[in-house]
Amino acid sequence: GNSVTQMEGPVTLSEEAFLTINCTYTATGYPSLFWYVQYPGEGLQLLLKATKADDKGSNKGFEATYRKETTSFHLEKGSVQVSDSAVYFCALSKTGFQKLVFGTGTRLLVSP
Amino acid sequence: DTGVSQNPRHKITKRGQNVTFRCDPISEHNRLYWYRQTLGQGPEFLTYFQNEAQLEKSRLLSDRFSAERPKGSFSTLEIQRTEQGDSAMYLCASSLATALAKNIQYFGAGTRLSVL
């Protein structure tokens, strides 16, 4: 079946450090891929998405590239801020019109 | 800004009691999803509606769980004879499933259920 594997956290960084959170997936065909972010006490928010191979999703300085050959969708940011501290979830949707399958989430802690 | 609204935010109940949660989606969204999230895990799909029709149910949704979306607007999720294993965060999401809107799911803040 479809599944998503994320690197375990927490990831602890200093402000302005480079961020990578790894995400790999297992799915048949060409799923749509997403990163959602969950700030404390808030609901999940879509951070970025990509719907086909080699697409790059980007938002708020975060980027992720859909790599079909390595079945990966790693999240990156060049310079993190304290306000980026949150839990990040990688997810897929088989056709983009169906349910989301989530990874277990990666907690990011950024210190000043 | 009216996003997805879930009520109550917290529910504490005793084992064996019935509980009902409500989700109000973003206006005009035709799809509504329920997910369950336990501590340290990602959300897991439970069921979804397109308008008032329930189109898919997960095997996680035992016969003690029932969901409705009368008139294709708000939805309720009922759990009968609650068990301690039902303790989790129940998330609702809604989307506009058209070719243009691309079915982006918008999530509510969730209802946290604690079964004692």
C-alpha cells in the first residue's frame, strides 16, 4: 500500500541554520506530494505541494522537489527562524483527489 | 476568515459512554474528511464525504464509529461505547474537489478525546 517515511525528530537547530527534513514514499503510479506544518495548538496547514515528477514546491522560504527516481520529497530551508519551530508532516495523495497518507511527523526546534 | 471549525475542542468521557463531534467545513467545500491522530503519529484517514455521500471508510472505522453529513454541510462523528484506545485527536478537513481547485485539504484544529 501507499506509505510515507520521515526522518525522526526532534531536529534541533540554531537560528539561520540550514534545514533538511527527509521524506521518502512508497506508492504506485504518480502520487501528489505535500508538506503540512502544525504549529502548537493549531490545525495542520499546507506548506507546499508538488503534483508531478521534478516539480518544485515552495512557500515561505521552504522548498521540496518531487524526485521520482529516488521516491523522495525532502523539505529544505536555507535559513530557519525561531518561528519555524513546529511539527512538519510529509504526505501523499494517490491522485491528488483522494485521502492523504501522512508520515509520522518531524518536530523542528529552532533556538535563538 | 472562516476556516474549518471543530467542536468541542476537548472532550473527556468515561469508558462506555457515547460521544459526538461536529465539524463545520469551509463554505462551499464539497468534500469533508475525518482523520485520527494519536500522540507521536501522523493523522490516519477515517472516512470522507463528497457532498452528503460517504464515499470511503477506512478499516480503522469500526462499527462503533459512525459519521454523517446531512445536506452536505456540517458533519458529525459519533463514537459509541468508547474505549480507552479511542483516545486521540480527531481532525476534520474540507476541500473543493475540482480540476482547478486541486482538492487542497484545509484542516480544523481538532477535537481531543480522552477516554478515562
